[in-house]
Amino acid sequence: AQSVSQHNHHVILSEAASLELGCNYSYGGTVNLFWYVQYPGQHLQLLLKYFSGDPLVKGIKGFEAEFIKSKFSFNLRKPSVQWSDTAEYFCAVRGGGSQGNLIFGKGTKLSVKP
Amino acid sequence: DTAVSQTPKYLVTQMGNDKSIKCEQNLGHDTMYWYKQDSKKFLKIMFSYNNKELIINETVPNRFSPKSPDKAHLNLHINSLELGDSAVYFCASSQDGRGYGYTFGSGTRLTVV
């Protein structure tokens, strides 16, 4: 069965600091990987996804993620965070054929201090 | 235009009651889902429906029943509500195929008192 691990439960940064959130997945077959963001009191929004090709994926709001197959990782990065990036970030994997479920990690709360 | 819409946004009810949450998507997606987000923000899939057929049911109590009158709707009915059912419930939809992410509704915060 596929699973996703996010090792950081809560990350606290000052504005302009660089961000890296870890994500590792467990699945033996071909997967697609996603990062979602949930701003306080809101629904989940897609930040970026990896399907195939270039393992470095660029998403919205200056976020990017790198797929490293050998490490089963898909870490999220941003060179300089803003206070408005304060949110919960979820890594997710979808595999298991065309109707495979989207399985989420437990999320990482990011708090950015102004 | 709202892509995935859920109603109600908030629902407060007493233990033992029966309630429903509605979900509609106007994206023409093939599959719809219900997720439960607990107080620790953990998202767990409950159901998915594809072409009116339930294709996954993840160890959810049978008090929960999804109902899909057509491809664009997936409602969630809950019988005999319990305190532990308090959570935020998200509806989502997607195209078939691994490369597609899900589009989520804005969530329904259910509080059982």
C-alpha cells in the first residue's frame, strides 16, 4: 500500500528565510506526486505536481519541488517565504492505476513570523 | 464559478441525529471523493465514486453512506451521529488518470454535541 511521510510537524520561520519541507513516499510502482496548501480556514489548493519529465517542478507562488526517485522523496522548497505563506502543507501521492487514490501525508504546519 | 461546491459550510447537530452533506462539481470530472480531516489536520479518504459506482470504501463505519444521483453529485449521509464524527469533511473530484490532482470543495465543518 502506498503511504506518505512528512517529517516536519511544525516549521517556524522568519520572513525571507528559505524553506524546505520534507516528503517521502512508499510505493513500488509509478506514482504521481503533489503538494497541496491549506490556508487557515480554507480548502486545499494545488501548489504543484510531478507527472513525468523534469524532476524539478515549479508551482504557484514561487514554490518548487524536486522528485528524487532513488530517495523516494519530493521535497518542497521556496527561496524566500512571506508571512502570507503561513498555512498547512500536504504532500500527496497517487498511484495504483488510473483510478488510484490520492493519499496524503499528515501535513506540515508552516508559521512565518513577520 | 465554483468548481466543487459543498453545502452546508457549517453543521452543528446533536448526537444520534441523521444529517446529509451535499456536493456538486461542474468540472465534468469522472470521479468524486469524500475526505475526512480530523482535529490534527490528517486527511483520510472515505469514499470515491466513478460513474455511479462505489469503487473504494476505506473502513468507514456503515453509518456513513455516499449517494450519487448522477456524475456531478456525491452526497454524504450520516446516520446516528457520534461525537467522534466531528471533523471537517471535504468533497473532491478528479479526472481519471494518475497525473490528475484533485479539486477540493471548501469543506463542511461538522460539530456533534
